[in-house]
Amino acid sequence: MSESKKTGTFIVNIMRQDNATWQGELTWADKNQKKNFRSTLELIKMMDEALSDNEK
């Protein structure tokens, strides 16, 4: 079984740090899309979803 490699270029701008996590803006450079995130976990989920959507 072959494993496909998901790639993308993201720019992460950390605006602040509250409650032991990051808040800021994520830019997906490949599609010039920007979204705000409220936690590090949300940031990781957004990046994962962007790459998963890109495969479809």
C-alpha cells in the first residue's frame, strides 16, 4: 500500500499567547486563504483539514 504525502505552505502569525496556548492568523499560501485560530490545537486541525480538502 502506497502512502501519499500531503504538502502545503502555511504562514503562521502568532498574535498573542493566553491560557498557555497561541492565538493568531493562519495563511495558506498556496490558495491565499487566511483564517484566525484561538488555540494551538485549532491551528493544527485547520492545517490538517486544509490538506485533507486539497486531496479531494
